[in-house]
Amino acid sequence: MIDDQFGIRMLLQEVLEREGYNVYAAANGGEALALVQAHGPDLVLLDMKIPGMDGLEILTAMRKIVPEQRVVMMTAYGELDLVREAAVLGALGHFTKPFDIDELRRYIVRVLGPESDVG
């Protein structure tokens, strides 16, 4: 997952590893693109607002590396224009922060099934 907030990365990593997923975490766009290139995760959780390179820029760059990469955006309240742009770029959906961690976990299980890679 890609989020600049350490606490969110740790929470998601703990919850998803408990579900049996291999989890890769990145704090910025450069790390995110390297992660996708190196590991090719089955799903990427991508924060919309990241300093330096925002979620839409990361998503666009990611599409050049892995055109079929599955991505779910994480957004703050009120970023609906950005969510629409992400959908046009192929994002599967979005979760608004603060999100319900169990709802996100169930969504990931439904999309991936057990024991996949989440970046």
C-alpha cells in the first residue's frame, strides 16, 4: 500500500498480513513505482494525497509499468473530482478516510481471495 502516513501503513499491513496477504508498503511515489516494478502486487491501495507526487500521478506512472495493475484509491473527504479522475484511469474504487478497516479488509478479500500480494 502507498500512503505517506506511517500509522495507516502499519495498520493496513498488520490487518492484511493477519489475513494471509504478502504486504508491501511505500511512503511516496518513487517507492511506490519501485514496489510495483519489483513485486507486481495483485492489488495496490493508493492514497490520493502524497507529497511530491500525488495519487493520480502515481497511478498514471503505474499504468506505464503494469497497464492492468488493480488499484483502489484511499481519499480524504471531499476529493470526489479526484476520485472520478482515478476511475477514468482505471482505479477499481475508493475508500474515504477515515475508513472502516473491516469494510476495507472484506473488500480486499472479495477482490483477491486469500493469500495474494497487496502493495
